[in-house]
Amino acid sequence: MSQSIQCRNAKGRRAHCQVSTPDTKQPYVSLLPGKEESMKRFHPWIFSGAIAQKSEGLKEGDLVEVYDAEGHYLATGHYQIGSIAVRILSFTKRAIDEDFWTERLREAYSLRRRIGVAGNPQNDIYRLVHGEGDRLPGLVVDVYGQTAVVQAHSVGIHYCREQIARALIAATNGTLHNIYYKSETTLPFKADLKQENGFLCGGNPDNIATENGLRFHIDWLHGQKTGFFIDQRENRSLLEQYARGRRVLNMFCYTGGFSVYALRGGATLVHSVDCSEKAIELTRANAQLNFPDDHRHEAFAEDAFKFLEQAGGDYDLIVLDPPAFAKHRDALRNALKGYTRLNAIAFSKIQKGGIIFTFSCSQAVNKDQFRLAVFTAAAQSGRHVRILHQLHQPADHPINIYHPEGEYLKGLVLQVE
């Protein structure tokens, strides 16, 4: 059976299109003619403007089958309200049950073992699931020792949380004993789920984990994201190689990851700055955990921009790792101005021959835009600047080649003459 609906033709003019009703008893959505092309390229999102019709009574979080305008099956995913209407879980018709979650999580765990971040006695901090990068849109899982912290970014994932928790235990061969669910701030607020954070399995409060032989207190209860910025692990290791004999300033330090690596790398002085007193407490605790009573380190709970503007020329290695200046495209212009201003101040303060590690974690800012902002700052400073490294997210934050939106972390290591 088919019905005629109003759509727009290739010239943007209104026209009537025939859309077949799928022969299925399952909840479904049907796409407008031509809108299936992205599905054929395995893009994991369907936007609301591509949908021609859907099942009656469809609710946010429901599993839906996706069909083209002629009634051919395309994929299965979670339905949600908003511009992204469906997040695709499978491009083949299958049950989305506990076996499905175990299979996908086992694939993700196997990858982490092959790249050496899981099953490594020197490292038990890693990202086990990176959403679309692991073909599990809406799901993030970070591992700290024997605890996995789970974040749901869609209502559908929220409804599957118990299955996912059991599957995590099975897929990791019992290496995980605790599953902590932390989605109060990541679920769509309009869904009004009244979700509270808490343990789905286990409940061990031990929050010390190891990254590349260094130990860190992880605040998954109250900290940002899942409690630690795992995506900077390899970049922290690179900074360690540059730290010997340098005076280091770590801006927006959060829990002090870069600071601790700089101390191990042989920095003569490390100053950590963050506007959050809680973050500074964690930074001090992490420095003390690894380098007890080391007087090379000081931490300051101050506004980063003001601290940097008032700083003298005392530093020859500066880390700029601010929070996302643009969480959506509407904020892009102001974000680029912020990156330019921040880097310009750093260029004006750093000693001759100094090194700057500068980053953007804003998904709305692409690599070229970020690089242009840094270029503009360099030009404003009038100093000679060379790019030594171009940085990005590590392998446990994989990017689905069909979903370039998954590339979010950009970084440059610069030498300033």
C-alpha cells in the first residue's frame, strides 16, 4: 500500500511523492524518496527532515525499523525527538537484545586489547565504547580499573542500560566488577526521565586507576564527563617528552593530567590553573599521589584568561586545553574568537624557543577553522611559529569513516621563536 505525500523535488518545488507503507508489524519510519542514499553509505544518523511517515504512537527511545520510500528495509535503530530522529544500531535485520550488546561490546573490547590499552598492567584507563566509532550510537563507556562508567546520550540507550551492564561484564571476561551509570547530564532533558546516577552492578568506591604507570584519583561521581579526560592520554605522553628542564604552565588543568606527566618528564616547575576549586583539589591530590611533597608543583584556582594575562614571561611550555568553546554551530563565531584570543595571549607570554600545546575539543570547530584561529593569533603576536605536531584523539576513540562528525579533538604542538 502506498500514499501520496507532499515533498520537494530537485528544484525545491513542492510536489507529490508516493511512499509505500512497509509490510511489518514492528515500529517503523519510512524515508522520503532519495533520502536513503546516506543509509547506503552507512551513515548512522537519520535526520527528521528525511522522514516521510512513521508508526502511530511512536515514542522516544523506541526501536524502529527504517524503510525507503518503496518499502525496502534499510536499518534498525533508536527513535528520538529532535533533528537526529534515528540513531542506527544495525544495517541488517536482527534482534537488538542482550546477545547483540554482548557481541558489539566484545568487538570493542577486542580492539582495545589489540591496541594495547586494555589488559596492560601499566594502564587500566581507557575508553571501551566511543558511540558511532564502535557502531553503538548514543553510548559511551569509560573504564577505570575494575569500574566501567556508562553514559547514555539517547533515551533508547537509557532503556537498554540493564542489558548493557550485563553485557559489559560478559564481553570483558569478568575483568569489570562495577558498572556505574552516569547520565543525568547527557540524556535529553525534555524526555523528563528523572534519571539518577548510580551503580548498575557492584559498588566498589575505589577510585584510583593507572594510566601509563601514573596513578590518578577518578571522580566519576561528581567530576566532568565520566571523571577523567582519557582522550588526551597520548598527548600527555608526548608532553612528557618535551618537559625536561622546562617551566610548565598547564591551563584549564581539570584533574592535572598534563601536570603529572610534566613532573615525571623532568620539568623544573609546573603550575596548574583551573577556575574550579574542586578541580584544583583533585590536581593537588594527583600530584601528591605520584610525587609526594614535590615542591616543583603549585596549583591555582583562578580564571585561566586572567591568570595568563597577568603572567610574566616565566614559562617555556604552556598547555592550552580549554573546555569546548562551541557546543553547537550557533556558537562557532564566538568560539573561534575565544581560541584566537587565548592563543594570542600565550604567544605574547611564552619565552623564546618555548613550546605550546594547544587544543580544541569543540566538535563544531573543524581542524581548518581551529588552525586558522591559531594562525591568526600567531600573526597578531608578530612571532615566528612552527608546527611540530598535529594532534588528535587516540585509537580508543575511533572515528567511523562513514561518520566524520566523530572527529572532535584537534591539537597543535608549536614552537615559538
